[in-house]
Amino acid sequence: DIQMTQSPSTLSASVGDTVTITCRASQSIGRWLAWYQQKPGRAPKVLISQASTLEVGVPSRFSGSGSGTDFTLTIYSLQPDDFATYYCQQYSSYWTFGQGTKLEIK
Amino acid sequence: QEQLVESGGGVVQPGGSLRLSCAASGFTFSTYDMQWVRQAPGKGLEWVTFIRNDGGNLHHIESVRGRFTISRDNSKNILYLQMNSLRVDDTAVYYCAKWRGYPGAFDVWGQGTLVAVSS
């Protein structure tokens, strides 16, 4: 099974900051990686697929990069609506989520 | 618009059974693979089980093998999850999700239904 490790688990930041979340796969997954945003009591929402392809309607301040085993999600100029939990997900072999990164207001 | 609505959650004793349903609308259900994903209270997301668009090619995580069965009725646009021999650690919000296919990702999610296993 492919394991996904996200870091950090919690991230404190302020509106206007730029933050980066890292996701590492236990083996190469090519670019078969998605990023999701989840707010309390809500279902997840896909932000990025294939490591770097932004979903329609997702603000351009979200950016994904990486391939193989190492991936990043960068959020530029944080907005109040961005404070949520973020998950990476591999879909190279079945599906596995990272453990999540909670982005909280400093 | 594309929509998924789950139902069937509730409180059940250990060893009991529940059947979850997920009603799809706004897209051609029979052409998409579907999944169940769960989230234990205060925890992260865990993919549980997959079914191909035609009802074949089932996959699931080891911890539910022999206890959970995913199925679908394409004539009714409904996805099911039959859960037997429930354990306390099955307690979670269960989401159904549509697998988009290329370029990947679960692009439509239900609102979730809570399954609580407790004596």
C-alpha cells in the first residue's frame, strides 16, 4: 500500500501570508495526486488534480507542484476563507489520503 | 447540478448492521465509478471501497474485508454500502464520492451520514 505523509499537521498563519504544505508518498506516484480542502462539518472539495492542475473556480492563489514522491501545495496571500484542513490524495494505486494539515489563524 | 445525497446512518450496537444509500442526480450515474470515504470523529479522511461503473471490479480496505459490501443500482441511480459486523472503530461520517476518471480526483461528494457504533 502507498502511504502519504503530510507536513506540518498544523500550520498557523495570518491573512496575507504565503504558506506551503508538503506531501510525501512512500513510493513514486508520478503526478497522480490531488489536493482537497475541507471545512468543519462539510464534505471535502477538490482544489487540484494531477499535482498541479487547478480545478475550475479555484482561486489562482492556490498552486500545486511536484512529481514522483514529493509534492507541495502553496497558498499565496492567504484569505480568511482559506483557513481549513487540507488533504493530499494519491491515486496511482487505489486511493490514499494524507493525514491532513489544519491551517489556522495565528 | 451534480449531487449526491447519503442516507441510512444512525446508532448501532457492535456486531450490528446498517445499509447506507447514496442517491445521485445531475449526471449520468451509470458511466462513473463510485467510492465510499469515511472520517472518524476528529480524524482524517480514509478511502473505504470502490465500485466500477458497471458494478464490477470492487476494491476495499483490508479492515472492512468480509464485512462491508459496496453495490449499485444504475436503474435507480443509487449507490449502497452494506455494513455488517460493525465495530466501534467503524464509527465515522461516511461520504459517497464520484470518481471523475482522468485527470483524477473525487469531484462530487455527498454531505455525509454519521454511523455511530456504540453499546
